[in-house]
Amino acid sequence: MLETGTSQSELSRISGVRQPSISQFLSGRGHLSDDMLNRLLSCMGYRLEVVRRAVKQELGRSPNRSWLLHRQLATHLTPDALRQWSPIVMRNLDRLRTTVRGQPHVRNLDRWQHLIEDADLSGLRCVMTGLDTDSVQMREVSPLGGLLSQEERAEVLRRAS
């Protein structure tokens, strides 16, 4: 905006994006979608270029341990394994339902149950290995406990330390 001499109000009139939204974005208090940001930039003769790069996700100790355990378990996930695991997982879900309270945990138990009942291997892999907030929260109430051997579990936890 400085380079093109465009004010917030002028940019708002040209782009159709509300001036308060522009102001909040510029002050770091708001978020604009890529489409909206591209629209603003194009009004000033620029375009948005998104650069993809891998970024190491830093998790706290407990979420990291859970991710590592679920990641290891995902190496065993096949349709046959899921059929074998299903009775254990359903018992775990029933046990968790008696102790878990509050949202998003109760909702996440329902989501686990649907993933298991639908044999959604892709969805399960996403939750088991995902680093997004939703996946981390799902793993907080994971019904997949007891599926790794004690030796495998101990090895994963040793590497996590």
C-alpha cells in the first residue's frame, strides 16, 4: 500500500473488501482468505504467490508422545488389522464414554466411532498422524490404546525421550 500510495479506504472501494477487515488484517488482529488477499493485491498491481515448504511442527511433550504412538500404530493399519482391532476399539470407546466429559472430547469419541464403523482407513490415518489442532484433540481421547505390543510401545516412548 505504501509503494502504490493506496489508502485503506481507496483499497476498500476498489476491491469491495470492507475497510475494517483491511484494518484488522494490517494490524494483525484479523485474517484474510487467500482469495481475498489476492483480490486486494491485484487492485494494487500485485498477485499472491503461495510458496510451499515443509515446516517442522513443534508439539508439547504429551501431544508428541501421542503422535509418535499413533504414527507407529498407523504402520500396522490395514483393512484386516482394523477388523481385528475393532472389538478392542469399541470396548475402549464404551469405557471412554463413561469417563470423558465436555466438548470437543465427547464429539471426538463419536467421530472415532464413525471412522471405525465406516472402516475409513484414510480418515483414520489423517487423525492418527495429523498435526493440526483437530487431530491432536482427537488423539486426546483415542480409543486405540492397547493395540501396540508392549515392546513396540516401549521403543516408541524411548525414542520420544
